[in-house]
Amino acid sequence: MDALNETTVTEFVFLGLTENWVLEILFSVTFFVTYVLTLLGNSLIIVTIVFTLRLHTPMYFFLSNLSFIDICHSSVTVPKMLEGLLLETKTISFDNCIAQLFFLHLFACAEIFLLTIMAYDRYVAICAPLHYPNVMNIRLCVQLIFALWLGGTVHSLVQTFLTIRLPYCSPNIIDSYFCDVPPVIKLACTDTYLTGMLIVSNSGTISLTCFLALVTSYMVILVSLKRQSAEGRRKALSTCSAHFMVVAFFFGPCIFLYTRPDISFSMDKVVSVFYTVVTPLLNPLIYTLRNEEVKSAIKHLRQKQVFS
């Protein structure tokens, strides 16, 4: 509490992505279109799964949750970034900064856990298909979703507590376009080495452990495909390749940003843009373009709407 009482900063100032006004206009248009497509694409997946009975399976239940998390994850950072690009308002209050930091880590950690759960779901479906209905029942699916939100909340509370307990005096300029733990704790007017190591240990352990679990599950799946028919191998590879693409696009930036000490690289902003803006859009594109069931369901819903 003493550290909190020493905090005199009431707001932070973002440096943003660039000081070139031409690039700011280009970025604002590009990111606005990307954000709108992210909302529409993920919302379409959710609506399609909800209103298509044959998609009421564990895999698509988890996919609809992934789309919901992507909408939330993108909405935490992109609107504030667009505000800075369009209105030149690059300030954020201390309380709003902490809130943005909390929800950023909540949704990011929830997505990490969900991708791990989805890999387990595919492992059971491909390696133990006869036991799949009993193992992945609705009760377990709901319990897994509850667990991932609980785990994400605990992780986010730890990150937020470690950040907010530090005193902030001056300066108040964040070399980014959103509030995240690494750039914020750099502004603390005290030694942050121990805090930084705790934060890296927390985020790094979750990211690396889940990533290794995912890679292991996919290796086991690939080995088990030798016993599958040609058609079974084709379907399994199609589904798993889509999952692995999403995992690579999401975990790559996570590991790059959160599993290293307090060192900045010139690529940090580029990786952050990909992580917060581009990845939430790639998920619906990957799962829609590579999944015949989803494309068929979307087409069927559109035909029903036109007919109505």
C-alpha cells in the first residue's frame, strides 16, 4: 500500500505507432476495416453455430467461444488505438490503463487455455473416437470453459497486482499504443527487476507449458493417423492444420513478447499489432475458409434468410 500512495501519475501518454500523419491516416483506415471485419467475421461464426443444430458439438462449441474471446480481445485495444490515430487523443487515465491491462491479459490467457482445450478435444476425437461422446460430454465442456475463465482471471489479477503495487512518479510516456505490463512497469520510479522476473515467470510458464502441450498433442495425433483410412486422414489433417495455424499465429507473438526479460526490440510494436489486431481476424478466416461444414452452414442460413 505504501507504494500505491507514492503514485502521482494520473494519466499516461502513448507514443503510438508513428508520428507521420500520412501513415497515421493509412493505419487508421486499415485497422478500422480490420476491426470491423473481425467483429463481423467472429459474430457470423457464433450466429452460424448457435442456429445450426448439426454444429452443436464440442468442437464447434469451443470454436464459438474462441470467436467470442477474439471479439473481446480485439475490442480491448483497437478502439483506443483508433482514437489515438483519428482524434490525436493519445492519453489514458491511470485507472483506465490498469483496466485495459487487466482485460487484455484476461482474454489473452483465456484464449491460450481455450486453444489447449481445443487441441485436447481433437486428440480425443481422432485417437479415441469410440470414447469421444462419453469423454467430451456437455458437462465436461462447460466445466472446461468455466476453468479457462477462472484461470484467465487469476492470471490477470496476478499481472495487475504486480503492476499496480509499483509507484509511478514520472515520466508518464508509454512507448506503445495500449497499456501492457512490460511498457508500463518501465515507468515505475523504483527497481522493477524482481517484479519483472515474476511477471515473465507467470506469463512465460503459462505460454510455454500450453504451447508444449499443444505441440505434443498434435505429434500424437499425427502418429495415430497411420491407423486411419485415407478419408479419415484427410479430414483430421484439414481440421488439425487449421487449429495449428491459429496456434502458431497466436502463440508466436505471445512467446516473443512475454517470455523474455525487460528488453525492448524494434519489432515489439509490429508483433503487438499482429497479436492484437490481425490474429483475431485470421481465426474466422482460417476456420471458415478451411471448414466445409461451417461454409455449408453459413450458406444454408443465408438461403433461409433470403427465402424468409
